[in-house]
Amino acid sequence: MKDLGEGNRVRTYRYIWNLIFASILILTASTVHADDECADCPMATFTGTYKSLDTLTVAPPGEFLYALIDGAVMPQQFSQIKAKVKSAIPNVSLGAGEVWAIVRYHINTMYAPDLSTGAPQEAYVAEEPSFSTSATIPVTSLSDQTFTEFTFDFSSAPIPAGIVDLEMKVFFKGQITGYENDILLWGTKDLNEPMHLCLINSTDIFYLKGVYQDRTLFTEEEILSDQNLMDAVDLDEDGVINEFWQPYPDNEPIIYPVTMSVALDFGAETPPTPFPWNWYYYDLAPGDYGRLILLTEGESFHTLSRSEAYARDFSEVITADYPMSGVADHWINLPGTNDRVFEYTVVYTIRDAFLHHAVIRLAAYPYDDGIFEAYYYDLTPEDRHLTLVPMSP
């Protein structure tokens, strides 16, 4: 391929991907070969008949997430993607054959597993796309009425977490009514780029505002040894603190660290209840956090969290619904032009954890306004540190 300039070259690769089969599939019983310019695309030689683009419908699996991996495990890569598939040809079910998926993406060369290098920048995105192909899965049929869920195995070509501009195509090669030979169909799914969701137990440091002007964060030991701080949390002034069981307004805050377990469920809308919780972290200690990396779709989705906290004589269960925006690190076309721009999702910081979204348990009184700024400005790097732990087995 001749040098077309950076912007045109990027558009050309997308064009090849979108039309790769439309330009290379011939007639019935002819042999089809991949474009020489896409030699790295794992497109096997295929003898058959070409039908049309997007004749398969691809949808999220029953648990909504296409994939989830533990960000504490290196290398960070997806070896499986789940999806539901059905025929998009009205009143036509597909017969025996096989299905597989091909994922296209661009490598983010500045990616750090902890996101400490921030959001991807276009200058550090690989110009040429990369491709990962799953193993084939034999099928006896594919309906046009109901979805069939598949787990596509990418273990021979895992998809790295440090990528942008992610897209998946699902293929069917097999029998269809009215065609003598096998036929090739496919459907496209524009996936969100990998999202880092951190689950944080930040109860090792207590946020107490209004006692001292120059400081708001304290450990339990510091509160117990300072009468001014003790007076601030002893709401009924009886010399005893942590009386959380008392009725409002004398119910006192818990100043000691607590352990927490966190279960999550995901959905395009608020997940219905009751449902089986998927537990990700048992006994997450104060000052520890977990990092999940998700593949989702759409501009937004919902994460339902069940957090159980316990320590000494205290226990509490909190269920919360968190609307979350999907990660979009990709190029978008500018309306009415042939140009496009690169957009990215902001990376946030909580203590020393870099992330897109978080489920966090705080320790604060009387409110937590300003706590995230205090984490950054009032703590030393050592006190700010959170320890990454693996997901529970």
C-alpha cells in the first residue's frame, strides 16, 4: 500500500476491514482469498457463496458483560468473549455449520496495566490494526427468532487490555435453505474499549472535617489519642465512641477500619432482583483494592453492587445501583466530512489507584465532601497507597 498520509491511511485500514469480504468473495463454488494488504488478517481460504453484510445479529450475553478479567493478573488479556448470535435474515434459520469471531483493534503503545499513564493519546496508538481470531465452534442450527449464546475462545490469540478502537465480527459458515453450497454470513458488534472498574476499601483512613484547619484525614489510633478528635465523634458525649446502634441523631460513626466483601451484577438497565450474585472479592481488607477490566457495549450501563462490611461488633449490608458510562477510546467520524477525530475516556485517581469507575467504601464524618482531594493533597505517597489484590477464586 502506498503512503497515503496518516489520516488517509487510518481510514483505508477501516475501509479494508469493513469491506474485506465484499471485495474478495466471488460466485458459487469459486475460491476466495484474503486481500494481500491484509495478510495479517486471519481470514482462511473459503469455497462457497457470499450472502451479504450484517446478516447475523450479535447481542450481549445473558450476564451482559462480553468479558471480564482480573486486572491483578499479568499479562492483562482477554482469552474469551461471550456473545449471543442469531440469523438476521427474516424467517430463515441457518443449518449445520460453524461460527467464530474476529476482533480488530489498535494497540495503545503507552498503556500501563495500572492506567498510570492516563488515557490513550492518538500519537501513541499503533497506526495499523491488529486482529485476533477465535477457535471455530460447530453448530447444528442458528435461529432467526431466538439467540444462541457462545463463548468464543481466543486463547491462541488473546486480546490485550491496552487497546483502542475495538470491534468484533461474528461469522457463520454453513448451510442455508435455498443454497446448494455452504454460505458465509457475518454480523458486526462495536464494543466499548476495556474499562477499569476498581473496588476499593478505603476505611483504613478516617475523614473528619472541621476539627483542624490543616488536616482532615486520621487513623483510628490518632483519633483515640486526641481528645479534640474524640469529642467530634462522641455525639452523645458519654465518653464512649462507635455507638452506631443508637437512634438518630446520636448514632455515631464507625472510626475503626472494616473488612468488606463485594458482589456485582451488570445490565443495560438496573438488573432485576432477585438474582444470583457474582462475588468478586471476599474479605477485602482496609487499604486494599481490586481491579476488574470489563468489555461492555453502549454509552452507559448499570452496575449493581452488594457490599458487606464487618469488623468487631459491626456489620452492614449496602446494595447500590451505579449508572456507569462505557469507555470510548476510538476514532469517530465527523458528520458531513471525510475527517475523523480521536476521542478518549478520562482516567480518574482515587488515592494512588487510576481507574475509569469505582465502587468504594469510605470512612467519613459528618460528610465526605472533599475527601478525594484530601486523599491527594493531605496524604504522603506512603499513606495514599492502596494494595492491589487478586479477585477471589
